[in-house]
Amino acid sequence: MAGISNIPRNASERVQDLEYLYASIVNLSNFVSVKLSSDRNYHLWKTQMLCLMKSHNMAGIVDDAYESPSTSSKKIMDQYDSLLKGWIFGSASENVLGAVVDLASAKDVWDQLKSFYDVTVGHQQG
């Protein structure tokens, strides 16, 4: 059978797959009501994004202060990273997206947006 090799080998992997599946069917607009467009709405956007990420234990992907998905599988972590990057892209305006679309990871995108728009970062560095 061709598809049999894709079946997880243990219960832990099946749970991880189900957790990812649950996160992957989220309707982003139910959680994030604004498109990030500038420093004017960054705080609101970030707060909504963090609520979404925390609800799926994904905030740790972009910030070590939070919990990450509980998986040891690099494949599943890569899927979570791509999903989170897609959520960020889907909640950014076209102008914002153009500045981060080629970055490699969700953390890279998150950090770049933070450096562009988080006024508290500028005040701490200045």
C-alpha cells in the first residue's frame, strides 16, 4: 500500500498530527480582525496574533517566553513554522508583506516586523 508509510508509528505522533491539523483549519479572521499596515495598528495586531498563537501553543516558535508545540519531530515543527508564517502573511497588508515575504522562518518574519513597527523596541534601544 502506497500510503501506509505516511501513517504515524506511535500514539504521540498521532496526537501531534491531530494538534497540527486542528491548528491548520483555524479561520485566521476569527482571531485577527485587522491587517498589519503600520506602527499605528501593530500593537493591536500583535496582541491578536499572540492570542491565536498561544491558543495553539505556537507562540514559542517566535518568542522563547512562550510555549511551543510539544513535538520532537522536525517535520512537524517545520509544518508549524510554515503555518504560523502563513498566518502572519495572511494578516499583513500587501505593503508590509512585501518587506518580509522572502524571509526563511516565522521567527525571522516576526522579528523583522517587530523591528519595523514595535515602538517600545525603538525606545529601549534609543
